[in-house]
Amino acid sequence: MADLITVDDPDDPRLRDYTGLTDVELRRRREPAEGLFIAEGEKVIRRARHAGYEMRSMLLSAKWIDLMRDVIDEVPAPVYAVSPELAERVTGYHVHRGALASMQRKPLPDAAELLAKARRVAVMEAVNDHTNIGAIFRSAAALGMDAVLLSPDCADPLYRRSVKVSMGAVFSVPYARLDTWPKGLETVREAGFELLALTPDEKADSIDRAAPHRMDKVALMLGAEGEGLSTRALVAADRWVRIPMAHGIDSLNVGAAAAVAFYAVASGRPQS
């Protein structure tokens, strides 16, 4: 059973994991370096625990203590009970869901290890918007993608905003980082995957015509909002595919495009 500790000092060093959560640059440096991430909200905390992440501590406002009682009783990590005002002073924002947990990261698997067990993979290049990262992971989980690979400069899927937007789906889809880009794509090709670059370029084949759901192994490449995939990434792809558009619209938000493309990739996929 966890210790329930009432804290009334925002400078208490035991709350260090939760300080400055709105400082994106600080948290992007601190969290991976210190091996932690923040789960926000009851459902996300429970999903992180279900996925096997070890809890370092919890920060709860009073009304959430009873709702989280079963978790408090199960985990050995300390639970800090604070007022909503103190939580805001520590974190830098009003904690609407009233429940935060600091979780221990797991070592990331090797890309080749993930590919050996997958048939449908999403590959992201330089996607740095945490909302888009979360949305893409949520769609990947819901629509049956087996894994996600990230270029070295992609944002952290375990950053608080990404986790929150994904509703914990970042815990459901295994992911790894490629060490180099775009050279790392050779690892994907060597594992037997066809690299499909998603682009609105008119030279690309319609994704319906490409019929990726009939391919044995598919890696769908997604670029950042606005610029899309880089020229280097497009050159490294085996084939370009696009989502047909109407009413003069030339493209979709990368999160929406990913959902449409994931459905096309996974729909009717061969069953093991």
C-alpha cells in the first residue's frame, strides 16, 4: 500500500517530478534524461499501469483520493495529497483532471526487434507537434497498426500532451526510434516491408489503387504538418501514395490523414 502524504509546500523537493509541466523545453530535456513521464487523468494512469509502467509517485487533489483508492492500495509508490491551488503552483497550470502520476520509462526496443513481429507499421519523420503525435498513436492503436517507428527528430510520444491526446494509446502500440534518417529506413526494407510515402503530390498513386491492404508487409511513411515528408524521405520510399481529395482541398491534417491511411493499410489485412 502506498503512503498518503499531505503536502502544503509547493517547493517540497518530493514534488520535483511535477514541477514546471508547462515548460515544454524543460520537460523535453528532463523527462527522458531522468527516465520518467507524466500520466494525467484517471484513465491514462490506469492504462499506464496496465501496460506495465512502474509508478514513481502520484499527485492527487482531495476529491480524487477515493476514486483512485484501489490504485493507492495496490502500489508502493508515495501518493501526495495537495490542494488544487498548490497543484497549480507546482505544475504551472490548473490540473483539471486532478490526478497526475509520475511513471518510470521502459527501455525502447530495437527497431529490428519490432519489425520482426509486425506487418503494418507507421513511420514518422520530424513530427514535432505533441497533439499530432498523440492523435496518430490513437489511430494506430484503433485501426490495427502493429508498431510505430520514429525518425531521430520526432517528438516524444510519452510527453504529457501526447499521452493525454492519445488517451493512453501510446502505451498500446510498441514504438522505436531509428538511429539515422533516412538511412535507417534500410532496416525497414531489409525486414521485407514496402515503404509507402504518404504525400499529396499529384504524381503519387491513389492509395486505393495501390491497395496496401493486399501487401504482405507495409510501412506507411508520414511527414510533419505543413511540409510533409522531406525530399530525402520521398526518394528513399518504394512508392508514393495519396488520399484522393474533393472540393479543391489539397491535403488533410497529418493526424486525420494518418487515420484514413491506416484504415486503408489495415482493412482486409491477412489474418494470422
